[in-house]
Amino acid sequence: MVLFGLAVATRAHATPWGVTAEVGVEEDSNVQRAETGPGLTNAPVATPVMRFGVRADKKGELADGAYSLHLGDLTRIVGDREVSVEDVTLLAADLRWVHPIGERPVAAGFAISAIDAFPLDDDYGARTFRNLAADFVINAHSGDDYRFNLGFGARQFRYKPLTDPVHLYDWSGPAVDARLDLALWQPSGHTRSLELATTLGFEARTYESHAVANACAPSAPPDPNCTAPTSFARRDRAAHVGLEFTYVGGIVATLGYQLTVIDSNSFGQSFARHRVLASGTMSIGKNYLSLLAILQIDQYLDGLLVEADLQHQEFTNIEDENRSSAQFHISRKLTEEWSVEGRVAYWRNILGNTMDLSFSRAVVYAGFIYSK
């Protein structure tokens, strides 16, 4: 309601709303993102899925500053009613406002965002959660040569009560993120360019649950059945750093690497994640083609604890597409406002020290996009 009121109050100083909507259907070979392996009895479920989405964007001026507002919804309904817990709608809102500081190319302000996933057909819901963020932000630039963004504030993550009744995975804490975009090369005609984006971030996460200690024998492999509770709150230090090169010319090509390290005082929760991304987009007539490949390697620093309890397995990865993957996407303009698109994607876990578990998922999608 606050965001809606702000948008109405600033109508006279704002650009029109930009709206994008989509509707489509896909076939998902593993809709529950199930892993298989020793001690696990679950099996992947294949089902058709309907997807509906809408996004509204608005920019304008307020109190001698500039703001941007983004509102979105993504709804997923599965065809197999035996897995109706996968029926979820995800609402998202993001508001940013910055005010220039004197005559300098520097601006300061705030950013707030909220993501909330609701179950549709079941009290439980699959991975239904709420994620809140608030930051003080500073932006600086030097024409096209560089752009710098710094934000520091707080984060809060909560699973819905019926999803995680004992709050094992709820956390909150301070966070800081920085991003620097540099123009490495650009000819005078500005028809081509090479840019480098660097990112750096840190979160200090305090969980509502307690840390666990390793109670296994010194020579024994990691096992969730021989961990011991402690009286200490679980605390994680999550840091990430990334580099990404982007070339814009006859094609748009990106090559990037990100390292995420989580150091936890709870046994079995520390890990390092290496993520390499390569993508390319080009146009052929009225068609736009994109290829995306992601190689992800997870290294569990205490060894991998395999949970045989299906309820606990759901929380090993909150990100739906948090795996190595290859994706092909094609879209074609039908009219000025309508386009059709298709996507083929495949995910699996490879390398790292998780090879005793197996994960595989394939999706074929077709849908329509409306944009104005």
C-alpha cells in the first residue's frame, strides 16, 4: 500500500508505467527438484506446468531525487495434483530513490525490496518464504567510463511457518554489497564495447536455530546421525566476489565467475561455491537467440551431510535453478507489443564433492510475451 501510494502521489513527475506479461506452458522432468542417492527414497516427478507472470516498472522524480519502482508476480500451477505443493505464486517489489549530492556525479538514497512466495493449493507449499532487504545506497559515475554502486543495510529471510515449523533456516543480519562497472574499450562510434563488472558482498547471518557440533568418531565420515546440539545460535558469514566481462557488438557475449564462501559455526553448513557463466545473444532477422551455460562446483568444507528425511532435503537449495545448466532460448516479435518465445533447459550436479547424490532436471517451455 505504501508503494502504491507513492506511485499515485508522484504521477505528475513520472514516466508512464512499463508493463510486461507472460503466459506459457512447460514440461518439467523434475518439478520438485528431487535428488537421488544413497539413503534417499524419493523419485523425480515429471509434469506439465502452467506459468503466468507480470511485471510493472515506473520511474520518476520525487523530492528533488529520482526513484524507480518495480512490481512483479510469477505464478506456477502444476498439472499433477499429487504434487500440488508446487503451486506457488511469488510476489516481488523493489523501490529505489537517490538524491544527487551537489554538483558531483554522486547520489545517495535508499533501496528496499520484498519477495514473498505463497502456496496456492496446499497449506504447506513448496519452499514458500519471505525475503526482505533495506539498504542505504551510494551511486557514483564518470560518464561511460565507470559506475560504482555501494549498498549497506540489513536482510531478513523467513520460511513460512508450515514450511519450516521449527525455524531451522530463518535468519537475519547486516549486509554490504558493492559493484563497479568499467568500460574497458569502446570505439568513437559506440557501436561496440567491452565492459567489466566486479561485485563484492558480505552478509552476517544469525539464525533462529542453534548450531550443531560434530559428534562422530575422528576417523568416521560425516553423518547427520552423529551430530550433537549446542546452546549457541547458528551464525554464518557469507561472502561473495565476482567478475563479469560483457562484449556488445554484432552479438552480446558474457563471461563471468563468482565465488561464494559460507563459513558457519554449525557443522556441515560451511561450503565454497564456484560458478562460471558464459552466454551469448544474437539476432537473425526477427528472431533473437540466446545460449547460456553455467558450471557450478560446490565444495562442502566439513563434508557432505546427506539427509534421508525428505522434509529436511527441501532446504538444501532454495534457488530453483541452483545447479550447473545449459539453456537455449529463442524469441520472435509478432507485433510491436506481442512476441512468442521458447526455451529448452537442462540442469544437473557435476563435479564437487556431492557426487554421491544425483540431480537431473529438463524443461521445455513455450509462451507468449506482452510488453508495453
